[in-house]
Amino acid sequence: MPTTFEGMMKQADVLVKSGLLPAEVKTPAAAAAIMLTGRELGIPPMQAFRSVYVVKGKPTLSAQLMGALILRAGHSYKIVESSNERCEIEFRRRDGTTYRHEFTAADAKRANLSGQTWQAYPKAMLFSRCMSAGARVAMPDVLAGMYTPEELADPDTVVVDEAGEVIDVVARPAPHPNGPAPTTPTYVKNERGVPMMPTEETEQAAPTGWETWSDRAHAAFWAKANELGLSKNVVHAGFDVESMKEFTGTMDDAKVILLALDYAVNKTDIGVAGLNAAISDILGGRVTGVVMLERAGFADVKDAVDQWIEGEIAKGATIQRQEGLPL
């Protein structure tokens, strides 16, 4: 980490231009904000870029990084229960003081947490909420009041602190000016389990798919893949197609899948096979499925991959992350 602000801004500028940072980090100023947050927490810049997310202008931490910071500080925690209905974690400080925190499906329901991500991954979301809320109570010196991305991004919810004071409110989207907003496309799976657009015999959805994209969109897609250093073979394998003409998703779906491939191939060395293994083990499907069918975002995919990598390393596997990969 540079010792001067000028040095940090130069480093931030180089990193943004390198294309190695998450797509959400578009300017040196945004990169510098994440680097400064990392420095306050004692983590190096590249680790900060993987685990610190800016939501509504506020830096947030992944639940996995919160746990890592607790352990690094010499404290500990134990997962007492983690299921689709309830999560309970016991936090233990170095002096032996313990605190137990729980977050249940009933708590989520009372807080109006009923989005697609909660419906698809209740166990993971309960753990994230339990970890962050409990750690802020038991380990305030470690987290310095930080929140997870989900807490500040969940639609139609109010974020409160442990004293019941409102921290932030995520407003409900305004009605579409010309009536109901366009619905999200609904997909079905073909015989190979690959998401496809519905047929006339099933459910109709808004036009989507590679063939409906403009020539400019096609060019932008391949330009982004080239920028990320992803070959056509890697792209086709990651998208579960022999040709992109077979891809039936939206441009937003494609962007998430490209970022997932970049993370698997460039930010780690697990490749397409490892990416799908991680998604299958943690989220129960292939990357195309969880993105197109379950509406998972890049943060969901990244957290699943990180969790899977930690498990594989614990089993003795050797997996390189960004710092260890050759430039």
C-alpha cells in the first residue's frame, strides 16, 4: 500500500486501467475509496477489491471477510446451526467473553426480505445476516460498524442498528411511467439442463437472446470478452453453448457470466470446470442456470466461488488467487 495519497491515486489509476478490477470499480477515485477501506481494516488492496463492495456510496464487507477479520484479530466464532430456516453463531472474544446471535426465516419475513435471492439461497443469506449483525455486537473493534452488501441493497427494507435506529432505507422503485415495468424473462431448461426461452406451449416472455441483440451489442460483448482475455472456447464453455447464437439470455445475464468467467480464469485458477463445480456445490447448479434461472448476480457467484475455494484449500487443494497468478 503506498504511503502517500498521491502514490495511492497513481496506483489506483494503474489498477483501473489494467482491467483486473471488478467491473463496478470504474474510476481511480472509487478504487482509492476501496483501498482506503482496506487499509483501515488492515487488508491489502487486491484483497479489498475482492471483498469490499460499495453499495449506495458506502463500503460494505462480505460475510466471509468479516469472519476472516475476526479470526485474524485473535477472536473466534462457531456456527451453532445453519439451515434454510435458522442460523445461530457463537462469537468468542480473546478474553473468553461469548455472545450468541441468531437470525431466522421468521426474522427475514418480518423484515420483508423476500426477494429472489432470499428464496433461492435462504441458508447463505441467513448466515450472512447472522454473521454481520452478530459480529457488530460482539466484535465492534474488528468491524468498525461495517455492513454486508445485502443489508444495504435488499429492496424494500429498512436497515437498523442494534439499538433499533434506522441506518438506511432502500426505496421501492418508482412505477414505470407507461404502466407496469417490463417483466424479467422466464426461462425453462432443455433436456441438457441448459436454460432456454419458453416455447409457445409454456410461458411467453419478453424477446431476448443473442439473435435479438443488435450488431453493436454483439461487438460490445466480444470486445468485453477480449478485454478480459477470455478466448472463444472459454466463453462457449462457460455459456454452455457451441455458438453464442444458442445463448437465450439477456445482455445483463451475459455480463454476469463474463465476470464470473473472468473471476474463475483470471482472478483465480479454477477455470470453467472449477467455476461450475463451485456453483454446483454451493448454489446447486451451473453458472448459466443460477444467473438466468435464479437471477443470481456477480456478488452471489463470487461469494460462492470464494466459499468453495476455502473448502477445497481446507481439504488440501492448491488453488491460486490473484496475488499468486503471473501477470
